[in-house]
Amino acid sequence: MEQEERKPVSEKTAYQRMARLCSMKECCSSDVRQKLRRMQLGDDAVNNIISLLLKQKYIDDTRFTRSFISDKLRFGKWGKTKIVFSLRQKQIPQEIIDEVFQTFSDEVLLQPLKPLLEKKLKSVKGKTEYEKRGKVIRFALSRGFSMPNILECLGEMPED
């Protein structure tokens, strides 16, 4: 199937589309920049639209980061490492990431870990207890939790 040629969008139309999008969901500036480039706008137009959206508070990277972290903790059951990696992919400055993470306590950041480990331990198959624990640890690491936190949480759990 051939991809049809898109007509370039005017700067005003692109601004209206992005304003509508940003009013419906949190977006970071790099996401908006990507969408605008797909609309075949020049760099000057993209920068103008983004600065206008920032000025009018449609885009706020700090607000986006706070909501992203909160959602990934609550719904995705992600650890800090995976969240930080995803935010870096979205080109959020490290200062903003650090600043927002300071508003979350360690308890909140580690809250999803214990239920996640308990659930995984029930479902994992292995010949030995050592093999099972290894699989659970790898799973938790892939979710973005740190090794010391995983081992501490596993140590607190009763052995079967």
C-alpha cells in the first residue's frame, strides 16, 4: 500500500492541533517537536509553536515528568531506573528528573516491588529455589528496580 503525500500544514493549524492535544493529555516538549516535524514544518515554525505552547502553559516538562513518574509507579509498576531511562529517551533534562524524584519518598518508589515479587514467585518455574530466585531477580531488574532493593525485599519474604 502506497503512503500518500501529506500536504504541509500551516503554522496556525499546527499550533491549534498541538494546543488541543496538549489540553487533552500531558505532553513533553520533545513529543510535540516530533509531531510538528512530521507535519513537515520548518525549524523556525516548530520553535515558534513550542515557545508559544510553553508560554501559555500547554507544555510543562516538570508537570509532564511528575505525571509520568506517578503513572508508571501506579499503573506500570516500574522502578526508578526504568522510569529515568524512559524520561531520558523523551529528552527531559536530568535536573528536572532529579528535582521531581525528590518529591517522591523511597517508600512510594518501592511500594510496587513487594507485590510484584510475590506474584512473580508464585508463577515462576524452576528446578531449584536458586533458579527461581534468579528468574525473579532478573524480572525485577527488567522492571527498573535496583539490586539492593530487590535482595532486601526478597529477604523479608517468607521461604516456601
